[in-house]
Amino acid sequence: MRKLVYYVAATLDGYIAGPEGQFDFFPFEGEPAEMIKAEYPETLPAHIREPLGIAAAPNRHFDTVVMGRGTYEPGLAVGITSPYPHLEQYVVSTTLDIEDPAVTAVPDDPAGLVRKLKEREGLDIWLAGGGKLAAALVDEIDALVIKRHPLVIGTGVPLFDGPFSLAAFTPAATHAFDSGPVVTVYTRAIA
């Protein structure tokens, strides 16, 4: 069965974006960038894949992406209506009109959507963000891949933005880069 994987960058203090949704403070350079290009090329949006030399890179882990409105809107603001055409794309939003046929709007029940997607054949499902959507889907998340950067921003969009809820995960793999970022893979703990 396919898994829902929350693959995301975060600061040391647990934020995935600044208070206005900004994320450009996360560096994309050196060994961590090379790892992402080699291991998770499908998580890079189409408009930067060719300049990075990975336009034809196959999907390695994911063939579907589920994101919230706040994750989708930065691309939309610059005219990118289909940021990941190499993936099946879903945007969870009750307020956004999506006119691109390559992107499916999900106005309600993101957990129901994920359960249906898990039943299909294919690669895993990437939960791209944001924090409110991650909190709404916490019971459906099978694994986390957290790219923790040695930055503190004090406030912003948290990894999980919802009510108190306990979900246990077990570290499965960690890779620390000399430049500071640490990538940790967590799997859902068996109860």
C-alpha cells in the first residue's frame, strides 16, 4: 500500500515558513541540494528542473502531491498554475478556484482523499505542506522526511498547526551535512 510522506524543510524551532509564508531563507546549495536533486528530484517544481539539469529525472519516491493553499499560492502568484506536472497534483482549499486541469482542488475531506489515494497502485504520496494540512492529516501520515536547517526564525508556519494530538514516530535514518542541515526520516511508531 502507498504511504503518505510529509517531506518538508524546517527550522530548528519547527517552522516550515515565515509568518507571511516566506520560505526563501532556506538555502538550496551544496551537498544538501545535490542530495535533493539525486534522491528527491520530483519534489522540485518544473520551472527549476531544467536549469538544475534534472528536467528528465524520473520520480523516485512520489507520483502524487497533496498540498494546502498556502503551499500552492506562491507559484500561482507568478503565473505557475501547475508546479509539478510530473506528479498527480491535489490542492486542499475551500476558497481557491483552480483553473488548470492538471491540478485538482479538494474543498473538503483531505483524509478521505488520502485514504483513496493510498488504495491505488503507484509510488508514495508527498504531503508538501502546510502546517494546518499536516495537522489535519497527522493520522494518515506514514513517514516524515524533515530537512532541518540550522536556522531559528521565532515565528511562522509550524510543522503541524492544529490542536494537541499525540502521534508517535521513530527515527529510521539520519544524514547530517557538514554545512549544517540534517535530514531525518521518521516512520510511524507501531502502537
